[in-house]
Amino acid sequence: MPVDGVILLILMLAIAAGFVLGRHSKKIKNSPPPQQTFDQRCLGGLNQLLSDRSDEAVATLVEALDVTPETMATHLALGALLRRKGEVAQAIAVHQQLLAVSGLDLKQRQYVQLELALNYVAAGLYDRAEAILLPLQAEASIALKERCLLVLLDIYQYEGEWRKAIDVAGRITAKTVFGVGVRPLKSHYCCELATLARAKGDWRLCHALLIEAASYDKLGLRSNWLLVEFDIRQRRFAEAVKLIKRLIAADATVLPLLGNALIECYVGLGRPLKIRRYIEQLLEGNVYTGHGAAFVLALARDIAIVDGATAAQDFLLWQLKTHGGLSILAEMLSGVAYADSWDGMQESIAVINGALAAGVSYRCGNCGFSGNKLHWLCPSCKKWSTFGWVDDSLAIKARARQY
């Protein structure tokens, strides 16, 4: 286990005590054993702690280190060590005993309360932690208040109390929290509320929350993507196209996520030539072969409807030569659902489509967690906005298996 400050402190005391005892102690025969000294009790508590005998260790160490304002730092370190070891009940007992001691000043008592709240969070007792933190942050110093607010924000985020989280985030002075700026973080919280409103069919509230989210982060991908979906649902295709163009102009890598929506708007507006030219201009650049391939295929299907199957196949061949990608190849082999005479290809088509379905679509840029679902908050490292789409991951995996 890692050597924490309390262990190092007690170990140094024990070594010093051993040195002194070694020089001055004498063996007394036929006499009762002497009572253990303070340092011997500390050494015994240390041995018990290192042996994972936490109950005995806490009892021994607390008995040896009387709770006074002078020993409070050691008790705080002991409680924090127990919490990290998973001995939350013991940590709570240590910090509760500290609060029962008279003679602690206000600042010391507040830090003990924070540690006790952290114990309750570790135990999943969020209501108890909140009951401590809310009054504590109102009267604490600036530094301690910031720590309380961060713990409260973590609680509200875990419990999905998004409106409370927005309020707390607005009172934090740090520029970044949980790996993202405070204003983009508030935008995420608004998007969470908007998603809940959408699930309930409250479209007016959903739209209001998305506008609020965009006010915190004007070019935030998540809020604007949801706004695009909202506009399309309301058949406001022109507004959706303007928003998509603005997002792509700011960051061309969002094309894989918004490509299908752009095609839907193009069809919904009656296929105006200016949007067709805009799409073709985008395709002259780098089109991502993962999610970007879905954009290419959607356009290919529309070309087949307007210009015929041969034109669609020629378009796909051009994209395959230019950008590659198994998705495009699979669509070519299937004849883009326009030709039924590709005898003998059904098995190959099934294999490729199965490989595509099993492929990884998204990966966290912070910890590497991956999957087929886009997470705005990584389930593994709990960082926001770290997921990106994986391009042609199947080809990369295939190459890796060859070596």
C-alpha cells in the first residue's frame, strides 16, 4: 500500500522511540511487565494498520493520540487514510470523535466537517454529506468554500440534480471543473435537462433549455446538435442548415456527427441546388470513414433517387478511391439497394456489415474508454467532452492483428 503522511509520521516516532528505548531500557526479572509507552502504542497501531487489522488499529492509535488541537492533523490524516482504504465506517468514527472534542477553533472544526462529508460521499450517503456542506460553504473561508462547492457539484452531478448543479457551478471560481470549463459544463447540465424535457414531450421547455445551454457555450457541439435535431423535428430545415454550416465552419471535424442531419435538411427543403453544391464541396475535403461514411451513404441514396443507380455507384466509387472505408465498400457490394443482380455477394455483404456493427464508433481521448454510444460524460474517467468518433477503426484493428 502507498505510504501516507500519517504512516510516515508514526513510523518516524516509532523509530525514534525504539532508539531511545534501546539505549535506556533494562530487563527486570521477576517483575510485572511495565505499561506500554505512548510510542509503543503508536508502533502497535501502525503494525495493526499495516496488517489490515483496521478496527484494532484505530482503537490503538486513537487511544495513544489523545484528541487535542495539537494532534488534530494526525487524526485527520488517519481518517483520510482509512477512507482511501475503503474503511469508511472507521473514518466516520474518527472524524465524529474529533467533532466531539472541545477546544477546537472554528477553522479546525470546519475542516473536520469537510472530511466527515467526504466520508459520507464515499459511503454513498449523499443526503448526509449535503446537509453538512450546504451550511459549511456559506460560512467557510474562500479556499474551503471552493472545496465544499466542488464536492456538492460532484454529488448533484452523480444524482442528476442538474439545476442545482448549474447553480453551484456558477459560484465556483475555478476556470475548469471535471476537465472542462465552467461555462461549457453549465451548458452540458442544461442539455441534460433539455433531454429530460424532450423525453416528456415538453418541447417548449426543451427549446428554452437548449437556448440557455447555447448562451453558456455559443459553439458548443452538444447544445447546437440538439438544436439542429429540434429544428428538423419542427421542419425548420433552413434554420437547421444555417446552424450546421456555422458549426462546420468553426470546426470541420463535426461533419461526421451532422452529415446525416444536413442530408435530411437538403431533402426536406426540396433538394435546392445551392445546398447540393455545398455538400459536394464538403466531400472534396477529408470525409471521415467512420461516422462520415454514413453521410456519404445517405447522399448516395439520394443520388440514386434523383439521378439513378449508375450515378450513385459512380459517386461511391469516387468516394472509395478518395477516402476508403469499409462502410462505403459494403454499400457498393450491396448495390446501394438499387440492384438485385449481384449474385454470390450476399455472404460477403453479411460479413462486412457484421464487422461494421461490431466496430468501435467512439473513444474517450482522456482514458481510452470506447464503445458504440456517444457519451458526453465519460463513464470511466468522468471527464466531459472527451469522446470523439473513431475513423475506420476496423481497418486499424485488422492491421494490428496482422503483426
